[in-house]
Amino acid sequence: MAALCRLIGSSRMGICRLLKNSGYHHHHSTVHQFPDGFSYWPNYFTNKEQRTLLSASLYKLDSSETRQSRVKRKEYWKSRSNDDQTELDPPATLFAPDDMYEFQEVRTTSGFPKGHFDGVIHHYREMHLSSWPIDKFCDLKSVLDRLYSLCPTQDVQTHILHLASHGEILPHVDNTSASGRWILGVSLGHERVLKMREESQDGHEFSLTLPSGSVYLQRDDIRYSYLHSISKNTQESGVVGQRLSIMIRVSPSPMSWLNPQGFLTLMTVPGSMTCNP
Ligand SMILES: O=C(O)CCC(=O)C(=O)O
């Protein structure tokens, strides 16, 4: 509890008081109090569920890489076959070393369909998912059912983002023309810090560590008025390693040419975001 309070920055909402009053405890279905529109489930997925989600996500990303990379990884895992993994091992043990993956240095393709501002994401792999490999992972379907049950609406698009150990995401607000009023993020692998900062001058800010298996949701005002970032550092353990997030967004509605206040948006450039690194 004390650690959580230390992690939360200037608290105009008396978040820590709220947490004390609401009896903070680690339970996978506990939802904590944050500014309106932000929800956080610290231990939503069990270790086994995390391993299933991470394995399926890596499977999708890995199969889109070059044959050379796939062969290299196969050799690597063969050389490690003596230390067989169990479902109790931390999910991060499913990552191969950084140099086994084709991480991109920085996003440079403007106009990418789901829209990340150029230069915001560093040292990453990513994929927009059209389907999950449920036939390859026997308990994946039930884990996905639990995941998608958290979504406020069901018209969604799913994006997987794998950060290298030194990867990071600079402060940005998602492209409002590429998705709607909420985004939900699942963190898997090494813990990182999510920083939220209101875009206005002297804006309110808070941050929290995202352990593997945690889920957060940003909706409505907080989704539009706060910059979010994932830093290279971790506040607690000091070990910075690879992290994979599953980002689910509501698909842009036919009304997405209206901005959050309901006015016509005159300039919607596909792939753009407001960015303030
Ligand atoms: O990985 C995360 O938790 C955040 C990802 C992100 O900022 C984004 O996809 O816009």
C-alpha cells in the first residue's frame, strides 16, 4: 500500500486516502480508484494465464519475422532445452534475448493505420491482430474471454506491442481518429512504469508500475486529455527487461469525425497523434 502511494504522483484526488478507505488488497478482480476514466487491475491474470497470453502473442509476432530470425530462435531454444519451463516460471522467461528479435529502432512510417506518431515508440515489434491462434494454445480461448470481458464495448481492434529491454514509448495521446473513447492495456513480462500527464500547463500527473498480468483502462476524458508514456525505467526492481502489451481499442465509430466535445474535427490526419516528448 505504502509503495503504491509513493508511486502515485501529485494526488489531487486523495487517491491514497481512497485506497486506504476502500481496503487496498491484491486480488485479481479488485478495481482501484484513480482519476475518473482510469481503472487498474494489478493482478488480473494468473501466472499461467499470463504465460498463455504471452506465448500466443509471441507466436503471432515471431511468425511474421524472417526465416533467418525464426531459425536463430529455434537454435537458441534448442540450446536451452535442459532448463524446461513450467507454468510456475515467470512469464518473462518466455522471451529470448533482445538480439534474437527483429526490433525496429523507431517508428518512422507516418500514416500507419492505427496511428502512432512518428518517433514515439523506440525499439519495438508490433502487430495488429486479425485473429488469435486459439487452435495452437489449448486454454487461450478462456483467457481471451476473461480479457475481452473487461472491454466496455465489443467493437474492438487488438494490437500487440513488444518492447526490447531498452525500448520505450514517449508521451503521447493516441490518434483520436483511429480509435474511439477507450483503450485497454495488458502488461506481460518485465514491469515498467506508466506515466500519465494532463496535457495542459502544470497538468495533473500520476504514475504506476505495471507488473506482468496487470490491466489498465483509459476512457473518456482521461484518454483524450492525458499524455501517456512507458518509460525505460522501473521504479521498484531496477531490472529493466522486455515487455509485451496487448492493447485493445474500441474501433472508431462512424461518428469519429466528431471530436470528444462533439464538434466537427476539421483536420484528422490518419496516423497522427499529439505528441509532447
Ligand atoms: O504499452 C502500453 O501500455 C501503451 C501502449 C501505447 O501507448 C499505445 O499503444 O498507444
